[in-house]
Amino acid sequence: MNRLFKYLGGDKNIWVLSIILGLLSIVSVFSFIPILVKTKGMSYSYLFFKHSILLILGFVIMYIIHKVPIKVFSKLSKVLFYLSIILLVLTMFMGESINGADRWLKIPFLPFSFQTSDFAKLALIIYLSRQLVKRKNDFHDLSTVFKYIILPVGLTMFLILPSNLSTAVLVGVIALVMMVLARFPFKWIALSAGGAIALFSLLLVISSAYPEALPRVDTWRSRLSSVISDEKIVDPHKNMQVNNALAAIKNGAITASSPTPGKGPGNGVLKHYIPEAYADFYFAALIEEGGLPMAILVIMLYLWLFFRFIKTGLAANDLFATYVVIGIGVMMMSQVMVNMMVSTKMMPVTGQNMPLLSMGGTSAWFTCIAFGIVLSVSRNYSKEKKKTEANTIQEVENAIA
């Protein structure tokens, strides 16, 4: 193990936790894909090897990224942000329709598509971190903060909104946390929030007159009403995903007839009827087979990983690295919380994977890129720490001599 970590720089805890989540993903996803096999006509072996190869490639990408100095990302922040805006616009006009939403863009010459919002979230975190540091002395100037901070966040949210409301909201939440961390004036935060709410309300009004302008509004309304309604839905075809997810969680509970937690690996029943058991409803399928102990274990793994992110961010030598790492940590935990809340009917159904656990295809690559950036910051801090300790020892030896 020590020989392995010799080549892996950065926080060893992050590496270990990421590898554990990856291994758990390979085992669990294989168990959660029977409905995909039925509906898509794909074989278990194909899906298993595809997921495993994508995940392995993701860890290779993580290793490469963690070798890149964090200063490189600072210099590329504008390029990455502008590229993300271009990709989001292309997705609006050329995106592939998956589950009724144009979220995916085909990668030229490769048999893969990717969610441009995954790239946009990460690009915005890097860009916003750079601007929060660079414009720190101009926070009082509305024209400056609007041009370089508020407008980029609003534009990213606006371009993501038509296809994925939850991701647009999460982008806003991540930006809000980073602004608070940077001590961004509350009056500008309030102004931004008010403007976003007003704009969203205007879009809803426009969509009522011109439904084609925002075709997913009816979907948002129906999903929201299904959460806040107290009535039991007896129609098995209506709200099937949530009903089956709740049934799966109930199946994983300890009862008199089933004294052991969970049904055991591979023995889940409701995973055959939850369309996204391997992704958006991963947490429900996990509880059915692993019970409460497995759910607690996964939650603890993510909390430990989040703690290491926060520790890495606070130990960084510059504010840019701090903001990037904490932004990535908030992005990861927000996805985890949404997946859990959707599975337990605490919020409307929406598409958010469990980072490194769900079968997300190329989304796992963006997660690995984000983790690689965190490890790059940690690696740089470790090198600086060793250098400082070596200099201190040298100074002491010189003083003694």
C-alpha cells in the first residue's frame, strides 16, 4: 500500500475513499441494472464491463489531473467558462433527448454523450473562484460584480434551466455558498436572488402563454404536486418511480418476518421496477439490499470525504484553491443529498446521481476531474509543507553549527 501511495500525491484519505466508493459502485451497479437489461436489451456483462472501464478511465483521469498545478486551472478559468457556455448553447439546439430533456451532447468520433451541465458546474466553480479573488477589492462596485460574478452565474443557470431545473438550482446554491465564503456583500446576494426569482416567475408566465418556450414546466408542476400532496396515489402508473422507491426502502427495513437488515446483495425486488435504480434512485435500491447499515456506511463515507475536502481547502496556500475545493465539496454533497431526498420523497423527482456510485457514464469522469483538482491542491500543500519543514531543519542545523 505504501508503494502505491508513493505514486499517488495528495490526501491519501481522499484516494482511499474514492477507491472504496468506486469498488462499491462496480458491485452494486451490477446488482441494480436488471431493468436496464430488460428495457434496453443489453447484457449484464456488457453493462458491467462498460461501467467498470468508464470508472477505471475516470481514475486514470483523476491521477493525471492531480499532477496538474492548481495555478493552471486559475489561468484557464475564463477559457473553461466560455467553453461551457458554448457547449450549453449547443446542447439547447443539438442536444440528445434523454428522458424528455435535451441534456446530452454527442462527443465527436466517440460512442459517448455527456451532460454539458456537468462540465458547466465545474467550469463555473473554477471561474467564480478566480473572480472572487480577483475582484475582492471591487465588491462595492455593482457594475463590476454584475459583469464578472452575478451575470456569469445567472447565465449558466439560465442555459441549464430549460432541461434541468434541479441542476440550475444546485448551481445557484453552490455559487451562494462560495459568495458567502468570500464575504460577498449580502445586498448583492439578495439582489441576485430576487432577480433570479423574478426571472423564473416571468418564464413561468411566458410558458403559460407559449408552452413551447419552456416545455418541461408541466413536468415540474406534476412532480412538485406529487411531493406536497397528502393523497395516496393508487394508480401504479402515476408517480411509479417514487412509490417503488419508498417500497424498496420499506423492504430493506428490519421487521419481525425479516430480522436481518436488507434483502442481501442481488436479492432486491423493487429494483426490477424502478427505472433509475442504478442512478437517480440509487439510494433506494441500496437500502433495499443493504438495509440501514449500508445506508449509514455510504453516508459516513461521503461525510468523511467532505470533511477531507474542507480540510484540504482551508489548508491551501491561496484563496483561489480554497474556494475551488470547497465549491467542489458543496457540489458533491448537494448531489448526494438530492439523490437521498428524491429516493425518500422529500423533494420532487429529478436527475442527480450519487458521485462515483451511480452508473453515470461520462458523469463519473467529471466527478473524477473534480476530485483530481482537490488532490492537486492537497498535493501542492504537502509539497510546500515538506519544503518548509526541510528549510526549518536546515536553519536549525545552521544555527547549531
